[in-house]
Amino acid sequence: EAEVAQSPRYKITEKSQAVAFWCDPISGHATLYWYRQILGQGPELLVQFQDESVVDDSQLPKDRFSAERLKGVDSTLKIQPAELGDSAMYLCASSLAGFGGPGGGGDIQYFGAGTRLSVL
Amino acid sequence: GEDVEQSLFLSVREGDSSVINCTYTDSSSTYLYWYKQEPGAGLQLLTYIFSNMDMKQDQRLTVLLNKKDKHLSLRIADTQTGDSAIYFCAEKPGFQKLVFGTGTRLLVSP
């Protein structure tokens, strides 16, 4: 069964350092999402890509966070510099169509296992 | 506004039925979802319901939707210890982004 791949699974870093997370969506999925999940809360969308274009980054702290999906396939999320408050689970998801597109179930999002970030 | 509310915790005995409740606020939500998250893992889609439906059943899972009250529930029949996890409901207004609730932690005791 196809899965969304994420790496690393865990990352420990010191504040002010740079960190990067990688995501490989399910093959053929046009839309890729990065979520942040703080302990005890539901995931919140950071950025959404449709192919290689950003369609929603309204909740992305752009002073320190950046995301790219250069060839419209895999994606990298970067934080520089990391702050203590960035400690969270970072989840990647993908969907077949996404923004404005069709698809059963309103275009179901499939999630990866996530990257647990701890900033010390 | 976007606000999905869930109770924080539910404890049941193995073999009982579990009912997890969710209240959403956006009346334009066309799809509502239930996801399951096990410790340290990502989210697994359990089921979803379209807004023109009142009920959907899928094996041990039954979803009830009350659009008038903006209330969604997930019933798990014959709950097993493997069902212990955090359950999130999520709404999707039109083609907008998914909005998740805070999650309900289900604990199933033998």
C-alpha cells in the first residue's frame, strides 16, 4: 500500500540551529501539505502545495520557516533558526487533487508518520 | 469562524461501545472526517461523511451527522484495546483547508 514517507522520524536540535524535514508524497498525488501538531492539539496547516506552487501559506511563520517542492514531487520544510516553541510533530500529507479539484470524499488527505522535533 | 470542539477523554471497557462526539461551527462544511492517531504516529483516516448524509456505517464504525446542531459522532462497536488512540474529527468547508478538533483520547481497558 502506498504511503507518505517522512524523514527523519525524530530530530533533536538546539535553539538557533537550522533543521530540515523531508516528505515524499504518494505517487501521483498533486497536492502536498505540511502540518504542525503541538502536543495535545490537532494538526494545523502550515503550507499547501498544488504541484510545485504554494496555494496556502497563511499560517507559515515566514521569518523562520520555508518550504519548497521544486519538481512538484517531494518537499522540504526548513526552520532557521529553530526556537523552543517550535518543538512539535511535523506532519506531511498528500491528496490526489486538492485545491479546487474533484475527488471522492472531498479529496482525502493521507498522512505520513511525522517528524518529532525537540528544540533544546 | 473555524472551531471544532471535542471532549478530551473517554474511557470504556473492552467489548463496550464507544461514542466520540464533535461539534463544528462552519455550516458550509461539505465533508467531515474522523482520523485516528496512535502514539508517536501520523493520522490514519477512519471514515468520512458527506454533508447530505445523516449516517454512515462501516464495519464497527457508525458516523452520525446532525447538521442542524452541527454535531458529529463516531460510534465504535465492540471496542478493543487496539482502538486505544486519539481520535480527531475534522471539517472541510468547501475546497478550503481541513480544520481539526483538539482530539479525544480513548482508553480501552481489558
